[in-house]
Amino acid sequence: MNKAEKTATIEALKEQFANNAFFYLTDTTSMTVAETNKFRRVCFEKGIGVQMIKNKLIKKALEGAPADKNYEQVFELLHGSTVVLFSE
């Protein structure tokens, strides 16, 4: 992923964080590929957006959030294989 792609991903994430009332982070490190695929399929069927994104990009997107939304405590949770779930 080049710098332009990373910047575009961060901007898209910022928009998603701003436009969704709720989001969830989950660590899928202990899940097998089959379990992860099943999890993603169930989320898709329920209308939940699932994105596997590098922790560094998630952090940069959250750092750009408005001042009234302080996500600093979330940063320490960003390790392993992080999946972001968006629900409208």
C-alpha cells in the first residue's frame, strides 16, 4: 500500500467513524481463517460492515476525530489483527 492509498484509507475511515453512531473493535488473532470467514459472513448477513485494517491506520483516523470525541483510550487496544465493525 503506497502513501496515497494509505491517505485515502485514513480519510475513508474518518468519514465512516463520523457517519456511524457506533463502531466496535475486535481482535481476531485467536480465530482461524475459517472462523474469521464465518464471522464476516454472519456480519454481512446482519448488515454490519466489517473491515480488517492496519492498527496504525485506525489510530491515525481516530486521531483526526473532532475534539469532543476523545478516542485516546482506544489506542492501547490496537494490537494484533484488529477488525472494525460499523453498525448504523
